[in-house]
Amino acid sequence: MRTGPTVFNRLSVGLGLAFLYAPIALLILYSFNASRLVTVWAGFSTRWYAALAQDDQMLDAVWVTLRVGLISASLATVLGTLAAVALVRSGRFRGRALFSGMIYAPLVMPEVILGLSLLLLFVALGLPRGFWTVTVSHATVTLCYATVVIQARLASFDVSLEEAAQDLGCPPLMAFVKVTLPNIAPAVAAAWMLAFTLSLDDLVIASFTSGPGATTLPMRLYSQVRLGVNPEINAVSTLLIAVVGMGVLAAGLIQRRRENPG
Amino acid sequence: MRRPWLAAVAPYAWLLVFFALPFALVAKLSLSHTVLAMPPYAPQLDLSKGHAGILAFVHQLSFATYARLTSDRLYVLAYLSSLRFAAIATAILFLIGYPIAYGMSRFAPESRHGLLMAVILPFWTSFLIRIYAWIAILKPAGLLNQALAVLHLGPLSLLNTDAAVIIGLVYAYLPFMVLPLYAALERQDERLIEAAQDLGCTPVQAFWRVTFPLSWPGVAAGGLLCFIPMVGEFVIPDLLGGSDTLMLGRTIWTEFFADRDWPAASAVAIVLLATLAVPIALFQRQQAPLLERPGVLS
């Protein structure tokens, strides 16, 4: 018989979650601080959000980051879906070991190495660094995450459904699009979300592969953070957390409703 | 689909160009030397001269940069201290991650989903922002010392020390430790514990002799998933560490951006990669299937 969580179990989970959330909560709290000093509370104020709306450089960086994220996540999701299909559906093919190696290695490889190597490629090819080099770099790294997420769902999908469609006269590619794709759609959406967030978040790879005129938000934040804490950073961070948090929660709720309708 | 491997063509080609080829370039560059030019290294491969060009290129490559790395104490120290930081942080992560994951797996299945979401959510919020949040906490006049002052303790000067780097590493990587541990613990068959207890084990004995050994795949996955990227971590030592905090990720960054010594940055990257090759291969062979289970990453 299951005994349920003991006091020790509850305490460790509670403390663990407190450890994970306290710094984020403090950061959000102090974004509403009236004082310029981040760590001294001087009353509630939204002045840092107003200041943010005037900060053209910051807004530019937000815009660049969003565009990089949208394009690179879409690229990564398409390539990741293809890679997942290849890995799940075809048994052995020539070069499979190298292929799955290239999918898994970037998941754990230090970002500094990925950034440096991509930069060297762009220099060797003589490509000017900027918006597109960052986008391509992000797509490369995030496609690996997308593959892993989609692969998990695809592996548990019953192939016989697709075969049944083919037996009923559906051409193979059409059967995939009409039967399999709708079924793995939640995973594809989750993969896109993950790729988008990772791109939004990345500092190191963007710093290596970006050029003039394509400063992303994390690059902008990093250069400010190096100068010290500043309530405007808290404000922009809070907005970022709110946007990502709502996106993730919405995705989670949608997935939950799909799993147990009604 | 009749030929599913055809789907591999586009991602395969993409990864060859943007992942494999760049590594060949890093390896090549680590054998080059610096020059005052753009790009700041020589030799350049001149294919227009055909065979002679390639030969001249190969002759100019040398291991001089590696020799420089091994003879310079600073690089050796950075290498050792990266491994040390990652090892200490992984050990602490295991010690605090295990009770959390175990506690989560004890809850009723209905509440587990919410707990899992709660652990994953911080992973979705920006890494940089989460580290930034710790600056305000650890600063000399920061929130931690304010809290300690209320208790008539402290003050502690933690920011820009090695301790701050460890705190940052543990904080940032905690979800990566908890998730594989939880995945391994959650699917254990309850009846095994009952059987052990029926045979005379106390609950504590049953934990050490049944639950813990069975969770080893999760321990290994969590350890590798944290240790590997931490060795090359840049943001955490840069923002929370002191000017004397040496880590290889930071060394590569400085060599590249500040010193413009591209061959040295490349050689450090190759050394780092060679060190991590074994753990990465281990991770791929045994632990990747754990991550592929639905619900862990998605």
C-alpha cells in the first residue's frame, strides 16, 4: 500500500521549490521598487516600466530577439520533425550513428564551444555576422532539442494507423500529414516553444555569432548587468518571465485538456 | 512512408554544415598561429594554388599553441578548477536533488503532474535573469545580509567568490538533476518495497537496498547532464565569481573577445572537448533514452 508523502518528503519538496522560486520572486518584487537601489525597498512604483518604454536600445534588442526566436524556432521545428521521423521510423541507415551523435552532442556541449565553432565557420565562409548568422546558429542548437521532444511522442504513436490509411488508398506522404502529424501536434508545438525560449534566452552563442545591428536582448542585458544591478533590468526581466510563464502554463493546460477531455 | 530515411537528408546536411564542419575548423585553428590581420590567424588555406597551396598550408600547422597551454600555469589551473567546480556542484546537486525527487515521487499521481511542472518552469525562465537575481541577493548590502542582520548574524561577503559560483551552479542546474532522478524513481514498482519489508527490511533498509540501487540510471543521467555543461560554464563564473575565479568557459571567452587570440581559444576548446568526450559518449549511449520518455522535456 502506498503510504503517501512523509513530513520529510513534504519538507524537501517544499524547500526545493522555495529555493527555486525565491530569487525569481525577489527579482519581480524589486522591479516595483521606487528606489534606484535595487536592494532597499522604498515603496511601490512602476517608474522602471515607464523608463523601459523610453529605452530605444532595449526595445530594439527585444525586437531583434523576437525575430531571431520566431524564425530559428520554426526552422528548428521543421528540421527537428524530419530528424525525429528519420530516427524513429528508419531502422539502420548509413551514417545513423553520426546522425544521432550530432543530435545529442549539442544538448550537453558547453555553449562557449558551440558559439566559437559557429563563428569560425561564418568567418571562414566570409559571411558578415548579424541577424542571419545568429538565427542559423540558434536553429542549429535548438533543432536538437526539438528532435528529442518530437521523437518521444512519435515513438509512442501507433504506426498501424498510418498503415491503415495507406491501405485505404492514401498516398504515404499524405497519410503522414493527415494521420500522424495531427497526432504528434502537441509535441511539435512543445518543441517549437522550447526552441523559441532557448533562443530568447541565449547569451553565449549570440555573442559569438552576432554582429553590429543585431544585439539581442540577453546581450543587451548582459552588458548592463556587468555594470551592476539596476531596477530597469528587473523590470525587463519581470516582463520576460511573465510572457514565458504564461506561454508555458497555457501550453501545459492545453496539453492537459487534450489528455483528459471533459 | 516508404523511405523514412529520406527525412534525414535535410537535418543531416544542416548538422554537417553547421555542427560538424565548424568543429573541424576549431581543430584546424588550434594548430594555427596568431597574426595581426583579419581574420587574426595564419595560415589560410589557399585552394586557388591547388596542390601546392594545400601542402604549404599543412606544413605551417603546428602544435605550438598546445605547447603554450601546457607550459602556462594559468591554463592548467583554469582546467583543474573547472573540473573541481563542476565536481563539487554535481555532488551538492545530488545531495539536495535526491530528497526533492524522492519526495515528489511519494506524492499521489494527481499532484505529481503539478510538482513536475513547478520544477520545470524555472528552466523556461531565462538563465541570465536567474543568475542576475542572485547578484542582488549575495551583494555585500544585499538581501541575504539584510536577512542575516535581522537575525544578528553575518554579514557574509559572498558575491565574487568561489562560493557564489557554486551557489549559482547548484541553483541553475537543479532542475536538470531533479528531472532524471524523478523519472527513475517515479516508475519504480511499489511492490518491490513491500516485498523487501515483508522479508524483514525496515523502511530505511528497504530504501538503501532496493530504491536507491534501482535509481542509479537516474543518478548517472542527472550527474552527467549537470557535470558536462558545468565544466564549460561561462555566465555563472563571469557574473558571480571574482576576477580570480578561473574556469575554461571564461578562458575561451577572454582569449577570444579580449585578447583576440583565436588559436588559443580554439586550443582550449579542443582540450575541453577532449576532456568531455568520454562523459558525452556515456551520456549518449546510456542516458539519452531516459530523456526521450514523454513528459520529461515536453
